[in-house]
Amino acid sequence: MTYVIAQPCVDLKDKACIEECPVDCIYEGKRSLYIHPDECVDCGACEPVCPVEAIFYEDDTPEEWQDFYKANVEFFDELGSPGGASKLGLIDRDHPVIAALPPQEHDE
């Protein structure tokens, strides 16, 4: 089990969750953030600080965003397990599910 970042994060990337994560397992893609399923220790620190409520425990992900679990896992197929997001910085790509979404509008 792991946490999942869903659609409300797309084109927002607030990064409060990155600051809160004690194990540096939240990676930044081009349009969204991603939680590494093997590096996440399921502490839940990220979930309450997300301003748009985009982070869900895997089993609690709303039905309309179920594809985001797969997107979070498959985003790391090429990267493997780098052992921390901070040393990589921005990864200039997204999972195809996220890349295909229309631009998201967010209230400032």
C-alpha cells in the first residue's frame, strides 16, 4: 500500500507535501508530483498539508482518479528507485495519463 497523488495536483504542484515528507519520496514531474511506491513509508504526513486534497491512501482514492495509482507507480518504471527526490530535482516528463490531460485551472 502507498499514497497516491491524483488530478487536483496537476498543473498546481504546491510542494507543501515535499517539505513535509520525512523520506524524500515525492518526485516532481513536469505537470504533477508523484509518490514513489517503494520509497514511501506510509506515514501520511503529506496528506493533511495538501491544499487541494490531491493525496489519498491507495484504497481511498476516489473512483474517478483510480488511474492515478497506476500513473504514480509507472512513472518510476524508467527511474527505478533513486533513493530520494531532492537529488533529482525536476523530472522533465509526466506519465502519459497526466501528460494527456487538458491544462488544469486553479484558483490562486
